[in-house]
Amino acid sequence: MDGVSRYGVSCSAELLTVPLGMPVVLLFAQAREAVGASKVTSDAETVAGVLEDLSQRFGAGFGEVLATSSVWCNGDPVDSAAPVGPTDELAVLPPVSGG
């Protein structure tokens, strides 16, 4: 069954391609480009741990994007020391410009 998540992204069978039991990290704009995927998982236990894991896995380009990005958990801004669990959804949101 398809639906729309709180991020306005269509939910579909694609969600089943990520391992169950790990936090899902949604990547937007430059973060998605740096990683080459729109979502990944991590087995880290804190937000900081997840971000460190992803920085190590995806390199300096992702780290540069991360340095200016906001991170949200389950639709709310989150502190890097916050714990994450298997049902949590993190979002890496690079700054957006417009005019």
C-alpha cells in the first residue's frame, strides 16, 4: 500500500529494501548526492554515532555536507547526543537557498 510520509515522500515497497531493526537515515539534496542514495541505515546507538558512521562510510564529501546540515529525528530537530533505536527515522537536511 502506498502512502505519503511526513516528509511528503511517497512510501512504497522501497522501504522494505533497508534492513529491519536499524534506524533509517533519509538523505536530501547534497547529502543524497554525496552518498549516492536517498536512504541508508546505521547500527549506531546515538545520533552522533550514526553521523560518525556515515561520515566514515561515505567520506569527506559527505562530511562537508553534514557540517552545514540540520539533523532531525522522527520529524523533530534532535541533539547529537540523543539515542536512536530501530524504529527511528533520521533526516539529514542540507541548507536550502531560494529566492
